[in-house]
Amino acid sequence: MAVTEVAQSRRVVTEIPGPKSRELQERRVAAVAKGVGSVLPVYVTRAGGGIIEDVDGNALIDFGSGIAVTNVGNADPRVVERSAEQLGRFTHTCFMVNPYEAYVEVCEALNRITPGDHEKRSILLNSGAEAVENAVKIARSATGRQAVVVFDHAYHGRTNLTMALTAKNMPYKQGFGPFAGEVHRMPMAYPYRWPTGPENCGPEAAAMVIDQITKQIGADNVAAVVIEPIQGEGGFIEPAPGFLPAIVEFCRANGIVFVADEVQTGFARTGDMFACDHEGVVPDLITTAKGIAGGLPLAAVTGRAELMDAVHGGGLGGTYGGNPTACAAASASLEAIESDDLVGRAREIGDLMLGRLRKLAEEHPVIGDVRGRGAMIAIELVEEDGTPAPKVLAEVLSYCHSQGLVLLSAGTYGNVIRMLPPLVIGDDLLNEGLDILADAFARL
């Protein structure tokens, strides 16, 4: 199925979820563990461009991209063709048993496009959490140190170690401990909520973090600092200018591995190929997943050759890591991002969305902050006194979902609406989706 087969127009013909989706939901409740949630239980039959079609014949505007996965759109013809060709040849050998060119090809591409012109190596894995966990393993092996520094509002995954790295307790950590040790949490440069104002946030937060690491842990004990260049689940928090470069400088001076978790921000999402590019930050290790393979499961760690090669033979890998079909999809997806200039398209999307959302914020004080870059945009909802407004968020999302607009929530306080449209979405659908969002606030 080519992307052009999906008509690029919203269509609501039943209530949402419709009767067929509700029937499927009953089957799901009887078959699927309760702990697996869904933002909007409409059951999908096909998708492409900026549209998701469901079993009831509704066509929804997609502002979620499967949580920043379908950057090139669902079922991009190049991804479909390359994946199908690979499926017809072989589905699996395990790269650690009998290797294949597709794995090497993806690693070569990642080594080329990730920040920095130093010599690099890559490994391929299955998920973002697995990538982050392996980055910590590599940093510990290369430095001989154990401590790992992470930040408030961070999200890094659902494995035991990455739950320890993640800040938010509910729903990600509650009842799942004990967690991995030697993880230390630091303040985040959160401009909207910085006590002395956003203009002071960058230098003050960096100084605070460096002071706490030095006094509480000892820089010589730190293997890695792990940070999302724009925090995802934490609420699309964009660190104040200067914060990331200051932390990188401290890491360089103290032999600490700087790990950029670009699982959600990577592959053109923020209007740069990687969010680190915005301030010229060059990480020692970078973790990627989500947008890498057009919807197929794949992840990677890419980094300085001397760090990546410090791990003993057999210390890295996994049965399915770098699955050949996922690798074929990744090669096609990366080619599409570059040939279609999706970096430039993400900037156009950001300009359109930020302009409209800032005007909306002027009309509705409940929108306390509008932030983000490229096609990674969020609004934070607050009460009159500035406290988080999660109940308002629930009302807004409920209305938007009923009108056929897929939106996601985020934030430590449950009060952030995050928008991650596919980079191939048209301006007409973007504007229509924002019209629905504006209607939701008008109804408040």
C-alpha cells in the first residue's frame, strides 16, 4: 500500500470510538493484560500521510505519529518496497551468527549523519530502552566507573535500569522496584518553571548540576551523564540556552561520557537531523530508535570509536538486534528523510504550529507555555496561580479525540499536550487539527 492510497482528509462517520472499535475493545479486555494502555482505543485498518483510518470508516488527523515513530509517514512506498524485498529473501539469521550487509549499511549511515566528524561505531538493537541501557554499559566499560547522572522529568525506558533513569513514578515505576543502583538525579533546566526566570535558567541550572555532581558524587566516579536534548515524556522541556554546552564542557574536562538520548528527538523531528545540532552539541554516545525505520522496531547506539570498541567481544548484542527487515526499512527511511528534505519540512511545520499556538495562548490564559522545535511542539496548561491543570487537559483531549484528532499528553504533572505530526503531513490537515484544538479551548 502506497501512502497516496489514503485520502488526506478527516472523516467522522460514527462516534469515536465507533461500534466496531468498541467490539474489538471488548475482545482486547478479555485477551490483553490490563497494564497495557491506549490513548485512544480506535482500531486502525490503514494509515498514511497525516491520516489514520479505523475499522468504523473514520479518518483521523494524526498528531501523534505513534509517538514520533512515523516521521516519514505510515507505509512510505520506499519503506514498504525495501522491507518486502528483504522479507522475500530471509527474515532472520541473527547478526551475531551469520551477519548481513543491511546491518552494516545502517551503521555506516548512522556514523555519517550523527553529530561530530570523529571516527564512530554503531550497534543495532530493538528498542529505545535497550539502546539507553547499552549506552550505560558502554560508558561504564570504557571508563571503569559506575555512577550515572540523569535529570528531573527524564524518561529513558521501562527496563529495570532505564526505570531507574526515568524520573516519573506513575505509571512507569510504581511497584516495580528495587531499581538499579548508582543512579543520581539532578535538576533540569526547565525555563518555564525556573524560580528566577527563564533568562537565568541556563547558567544557574548548569552551575547547580556541576556543583551537586562535584560535591555529592565526585566527578571521577561518574561514568556517564544521560540526557534528552529535548525531554519527551517529561513534557517536551527544551533546556535553556547554554545548559547543554556547559554540561558537555564539564563532562569533557572530567572524562565523563556525555550520552544524548535522541530516541524521540532524532531523525529530523526537531527541525535538525538531531536535536543536539541546535546548539552544536556533539555527544560521545547517541541513542536512537523511534523514527529510524519507518515504523519497524529498530534502535541504535552510535558513538566515538574508542568508547564503542572498549567493550570486550560478545559483550554487546541480542538475538533480534538489527533485524534484516528493520534494517532494510531503516535504509529506506533515512534516504527518504534526506531526499525529501524532511528537516526543512519539520521547520515549516514548527513555524506554522508555533505561530497559531502562540496566538491561541494569548486568547486563553490556561495555556501557560508554548514550546518546542520543528514538529515536536507542546503546550503546558495551568490554573490562574500557575499550578498544573491536568483536568483541563483531560477535557481538551476528550473533545479533540471525539472530533477525530489524535493528540497525546505528557509531563511530570500530567498537564502538557504534545504534538508530533508526521513530517509528511499537509498544511491543510495541520490547520484543521489546530482548528479543532482551538474549538476545544473555546468550549472551556
